[in-house]
Amino acid sequence: MDTYKAETRRIIRRFLRNRIDFPDCVVGLEAALAKFVPELGEDQMESLRTHVLSNNDAVMQEMARRTESSYQTDSGF
């Protein structure tokens, strides 16, 4: 589980630093999930779920920030 968390943190960090775009971020997170789910035990599923939701929140917050920033730039504010 720690390896999965570290990998997803790296993916999100790259997204937040504009080194990858949204689609590549989603693909990276999904690939990490597909890679690690078979290795996880039943007792780790709740922790996995919590981490996946946290990742989703981080990505969606960044997309909202980018959309807002783009809107303010486009509208002249």
C-alpha cells in the first residue's frame, strides 16, 4: 500500500506542477490502481478507497483552480 501511495503522490505532484496534463494524470492514477489492487489484501481495501478519494479530491480541486484561473484571464478580471 505504501508503494501505491508513493506512486500516486508522484503522479499528482507532476500534475500540480504542470508536467503532465489532466488526461495523463488520470491514466497514471488508473494504471497505478490496476497495478496494485491485485497485491492488496481485503484488510487494505478501506485504506485504498480513502486514498483513491483523496487523490480524486486533489485532482478535482486543481482542475477547479485552473478553470477559475482561465476564466478570470479570459474575462479580463
